[in-house]
Amino acid sequence: MEPVETLPTVLVVDDSPDNIRLLGNILLRECRVLFATSGQAAMDSAVANHPDLVLLDVMMPEIDGFEVCQWLRAQESTRGIPVILVTALNDMDAETRGFEVGAVDFLTKPVNPAVVRARVAAHLALKRQRDILEKTNLRLQEEIRRREKLETQLREQAEYDALTALPNRKLFHDRLQQAVLVGERRRRHFALLFVDLDRFKWVNDTLGHDAGDTLLIEVARRLKGVVRKSDTVARLGGDEFTVILSDILHESMAELVARKILEQLSTPFILKGQQVAISGSVGIGMFPDDGATPHDLARNADSAMYLAKQSGRNAFRFFSEEIDRQAHQRMTLEGEMRLAFQNDEFFIDYQPKIRLATGRLSGMEALVRWDHPREGVLFPKQFIPLAEGTGLITQVGAWVLRTACRDATLWIEEGFPDLRLAVNLSALQFRDGERLVSMVEETLLETGFPAKNLELEITESMMLGNPEQAAETLNQLRDLGISIAMDDFGTGFSSLALLKRLPIQVIKIDRSFVKDLTPDGRNASFTSAIISMAQQLGLRVVVEGVESDQQLNILKQQGGDEVQGFFFSPPLGRESFLDLLHGRLPLGAAKVVNDD
């Protein structure tokens, strides 16, 4: 039995009963007709009945047809209903406004019945086709989602790395478990090696991810070439590889393989037509001495690898009690860092910045410290890498910005409106640009600190991974009125290219160029060239690490804008910095004078 075809529903809206009767009689045979005599009644009926089409009079009291049409288009439930405006107005302005508010057609009074039927039939047909397409699209989207879910399940079930064809993390753990079971049953020894590439990030940042992929594929091939077929080489992810050396008689066999691995990794790779030298770090754990379970053995081999990397890289290390102690110390420090926020153990020192032309204080750089209850005061290099490795850097960075902005706001209120506050950003903060921009906006709003007085310091390496995304994030920060400074300028690989692409206003010359600065020395040529280039590009120059009269005079002659360093003052606590502002604390041994 064929389904009964239902008539389409048309809502006729007019404040004249005669017009309603006329239009109703015209459409009655082909449609189910609903009526409304006001704009409000039309909106209520459209929401309640969801008609297939609306014939809408323009000239109505209180709410006219234009307003009703615009309202229908704004609602999720009614925006798909076609609206034909019916009007006695016969001018282009009325038609233009009607199409602007979303009408699909116009009928002019007095209406022609044949034209009404034809227009209504045409738009109902279009509506039916659109509805069919939408339903089909929904079915296709559901099918796509079903297939994507299936493909995801298949990928999760896959046991091999798609790039290198090595066993992936899942299969590695299965084989490690199997090696432990065999070792227990047969009382056999085996070795687990963790291998990490020492310059993989550099390859990705400078040559691109395609070169990084090529490197990983070649590393996998070389690793497989130094082991037996009975051994397992796996890729855990990124540039982390593991090797399971099964059934070995003595740890010297593991040492021999580790040396071969380092030799293979130190042999240059050809990437994009050029030779690239990298190296590796290898950590070794022996079963069962260094771990009787898969978890313990993997953890200890990883700790040994970390020590090899810390010791200078291109090295291997066996797990030992000392390594275990250091790993435990890192874990303890991580837990203590999480408590440090609750215990208010972090504080900020402020490094004064001096304007060379006047010798006056121009601003300060915020430097975080950790007043550790057992170790004493820890400086950033002692805990920031740990914060980055554990993800706590986001919390630390937000705290530093909020605290420094709050302090600087108070100083501005004390009568120092031109102070510029510099705050460093971490690479991990910068990876999530949207989150970073939101955090900065919220901090400025919360503290009331002027955006024009804030300077965020980035490093070149933070930009190289994804320059397009970096530029977008920096432009959003610039739109807030914030200045962007490139820290450690001159120590990277692509500074000039980045200056052209990114919205940088300030460059900071690294202290390594200032350390041995003499009038006739090579570093003086470097600083002079950087300052000259910056002036031509309209950038301000801040020089770090100024510690002597000679350095200061050279930089002054070269035309630098601002300097900071122990020659003027060490980093100061909040109260001491306020004393410096009010002149209660002298500005070190500064001898800068105004040449004007």
C-alpha cells in the first residue's frame, strides 16, 4: 500500500480578512492553509506549526512583515522556512529590504491567482529538494562518523608504527611482558635500551617535519641493522626508540650494542640534499637486576637515558642506585612544586632596565624564584625545565604574569605611569595560542595593568616549529596593545627572517655578546651591526648582562636604547624595587648621563 502524500502547509499572514480569504481560496486545493492576522501571531504560529512556506503581508500594524521575516530567519527552528512577501509597495527599496531580511520572493497586490500558485509551487518544490538533501546529508554524516569510529578502532588495534613500520608502544609493551615471562621461566637475562635522539627538535624546526620524518625512518633502519632478528626495535613516539636485547649472557653485550647505536647515530644523515649530524643518548636496564617487572625495568632504563642526556649527550649509561636516587629526587621535586603554589613559595624579583639616553629607570623584567623549604632559593634554570616537563609551566607562567602585573599596577598608581613590565613566555605556553591570549586578556582585565606597558618576551626557537600559528598568536597579542620582544637575539638560526614575518617591536641582545665586549673586539662588531639593523627596522634594542663601565660606554656609542645588568642593579624584590623607584635605594654604580 503506497503512503498517502500529505499536503504542504502554507501560513498566510495579513491583517485584512478579505486578503486572507482571497489567498486561502487560491491555495486551498493544493495546500493546507493556516492563517494569522498579526506579526506576533505569525511568529507564534511559525514556531508552533513549522509550515513549509509563509505568505507574509508587509504592511501590518505594530510588527510589519520585514520585522517578522527577519525574526524568522534569526531563529534556529524557523530559519529554513521560505518567506514570500506580499505587498502593495511597488518600489526597488522595498524589494531590496525584503531580500536583505531573508525573503525568497515578492508578490504584488492585487495578486494574480495563477502567479500565486506558480510562485508557491516553485518554492515548495525547492523546499522539498532542500529537505531531501539535508536528510541525505545527515545520513551521510552518520555513516561517516560510523566509519571514522571503525577506522579509529582499527588504528588503535594496529601494532606497528605507520611511519617507521617498527612495533609501536602497544606491541613493545606486549613483547617486554613476554621477555619478562620468558626470563623468569628460563632464568635468562635480557637488556632493555631506551634511545633518544639529541637534535631531533632542531631538525624539525630548521628543516621541517618532512625532514624529521625522513630522519626517523633512517634511524629505524640503522637501529635494526645493529641487532639480531630475535631482538625487538620499537618506536614509542616522537624521537623515542627502545631495543629489547633478548637472552644475553653479560651486560658487556648490551654495552657493545649501545656503542654501535651511538656510532650509527653519529654518522651524518642526508636530509634534503645536505649532511646533518645528530647524536643519541642511550639508557640501559638489565633484567632482572634493574627491574623484575616491565614497569620497573622500563622506568629505570628511561632514567638511565635521561642521565646520559644530562651528562652531555652522545653517551650511554647503565641504570644504577645513583640514577635511581636522582630520578626519585626529580619526582620529589615535582610533587613539591605542586605544593609550592599552595604554600606561596614562588616569588618574583625585578631586574631594572635603564634608558641609555637619560640614565633613568625605564622598566623591569620579572624573574620568578622558588623559595624551596629544603633547598633554599632556586632560580629558573633549576626548576623551569621540570615545570615544562610536567606541564606545570602553564600554571607557573600564569601566576608570574598575574603577580607581576598586580605589582606594576601599584607602582603606576604611586606615580610611575611609564614603567614597562617585561615577562618571559615559555615555549609550552606558546603552543596553545588561544589559551595564552585568553590568559593575558583576563590578567590585564583582573589587574587593571595597561596593555601598552606590557612587554612579552619570546625566544626564536618558540617560533620555528609553526611560524604561521606563531604569527597569528603574536598578532592577537599585538592587537591588545602589548609589545613583543625577541629574547636571546643573535643566538639562533633565522632571526632576520623571523623579524620580517613576525610583529616584533623589541629585540634583546643576548648577554653572550656583552660578556667580552671591548672597543676593538669581535663582539663589538656584532652588537653594532645588530643595533644598526634594529634602528633601520624601527625596533627598540635592549642589551642584557651589562656589568662594566667599558661595556656601557661602547653600547652607548653604538646607540642602544635600554640596558640591564649588575652594573646598575641585581634583580630586586618587590619592596626593594619600590625603594629604587622612590630614590631610597641608589641605582648601583650607573654613570650614564644625558647627552642632550
